[in-house]
Amino acid sequence: MIKIQDQIAAGLVRALQVAVGVDLPSRPILKNALGYDLYQRGRHALDRFDKVGFESAAGYFEQALALDPSALRAAESLALVHIYIAEWGYAPPREGFERARASCERVLKLDPMSGMAHAQLAFIYAIYDWNWAAAVGEVQRALALDPRDPGILVTAGIIHSALDRLDEAAGFFNAASALDPLGAVSHGALGTIYYRSGRLSEAETEFRRALEISPTYLWAHWSLGTVLLTAGRLDAALSQMQQATPDCGGDAGLSLVYHAMKRNAESNAALARATKAYAGRWAYGMAEVHAYRGEIDQAFTWLDRAYRQKDVVLYRLKGDPLLRNLEPDARHKALLRKMNLPE
């Protein structure tokens, strides 16, 4: 594990140093005018960052590929949509990520030099397979091929953040934001790093910026709510959790905030709703709520369930502020070992 971390620290930081100064040749997007229109519609739909947007984007990219099966950018974007659908829980993990993997392999058949496809495979290796050596190899390859692509930089940052290398992760996310200031993902990711680092004001700024760019951005209200909760701004936190949709942690967030407000009956009622809604697809979030409420055994029960279900958020285990109550427990270290993460 130490060797893998050293590879990341050396290889990815070197890539970051050149990321802002490399000019790359442009590639044609699509040959067909109608296909290009469909591709642009898909990119616009993707920017919604919600279920409707993802499903609509997938449809546009599939139509573009039907017109031109060699359309690399459409194939890359379709693979990205498949990853988002799996990552955000709109498909069972095994089904969603294996479809995403197949989409990445389709891209690499079109162009083995697609940096985006290598980065997407790195993402799958990291958050689904928990195979950090493979993730490192793929993301290094992606950065070598396309060091100024914001999506690739974000993927490198995610790998760093999973390993609790927050300063390095922030560097990659900042580089992505510099190259694409309107990228909601990089702002949201940077907000998460600041939150984990205790830089709550900066975290709030980044999550609000993500929402300004994409008002329907998934999980941004939940994430901003946890920042405000940690800052002790409970009324503001409650407002954010009330805006989070049921698909995006609303009831779990309400349980957290009501608990902090000592409104125990409302916290318990929200927890009951959350348990019913999220048991099959977001066990990790339930563990966060129980850990925050001081219910340690219940939290570990949910983490075990998350492990068995291949919960796509489990890679965030290392350094999660909502799970801080669990860190002294030997079961926390045991789970890190099972996921091949550093203790």
C-alpha cells in the first residue's frame, strides 16, 4: 500500500505540474451534422447532473453513435454517463459499473489513446473495484495522454482524496476548475476536500458555486447541509436538507440536523424514512447518520452492509467527518484493510 501511495504522490503530482502548460492537438468531434447536434444536446442534458439529465444524455449519445459508430467523443460521453448513473445509485452497482466498464472498452477500441477512457477505467477501479494499483496505473496513463482534461484531473483528485491525501487532491481539483471554471463537478469535489480539511467557509463557497452553475446538481444540498451542520449553523443546515430530494439524502440529512437540534422525535422519524428509502442503495449514508448520532454498533452494521452491497460511496470511508466517532474502533481499521485503504 505504501508503494502504491508513493506511485501516486510521484506520478500524479508530476502530471499536475505540467497540466496547465501543455498544448494538445484538437480532435474532430463528429463527422455528421445531425450527430454533432445530438452530441451537443447530450452534453447540455448531462450538465443537469440529475437522473433526468443523465437518462436524456444517454439517449442523445446513443443516437449520435447510431449515426456514426466511430464518433469518439459521443462514445466517451456515453461511457461517462454510464459511470454517473452507477455512481449516483440509479442502477445496481454491479449492473451499472459493468455497463460502464464495457462502454470504456468500446471507446478504447475506437482509440486506445483516449485519455478520458483510461481515466474512466481508473475511476471504476477506484470506487467500485477498490483496486488502487490498477486505478493508479490507468489515471497516470490518462494524465500522460491528456494532462489538461478537467475530467481526468478530477479523477486523479478523487483517487487522492480516497487515500486521504487532501492537499494533493485539492491541487488536482483546483487545476480542473482553472481549466473549466463552469465545471460543477470540480467545484463540488473541491468543496468536499475543504470540508474534510475543516475549511468550512471555503467548502460552503464551492458547494454554493456548484449549485449556481447547476441548480439540479446531485447531492449538493446534502453536502452543503453537512458543512453548515459542522459549522453549527443549524437553521441554515436544515434549510439545505429540506431542499435535498428524497433521491439525494433528504431524510438522512434531516435526521442529522434534527439530532443536532435535539429534536429527537423528528430525527427518529426522518431516520425511519431514510432507512426504508436507502437500505438497498445507500447503506453508507445510513452508517453516517448512526455514527453522528453516537449509535456505533448500528453504524458498523450499516458499513458491513455497504461493503456487501458494493456501495459506491464506501471509498470515502477514510477521513469522513461524519464517521469520526468510529475511527478509534478496531472495526474501522479492519474495514479499511478490507478495502485496501491505508489505516
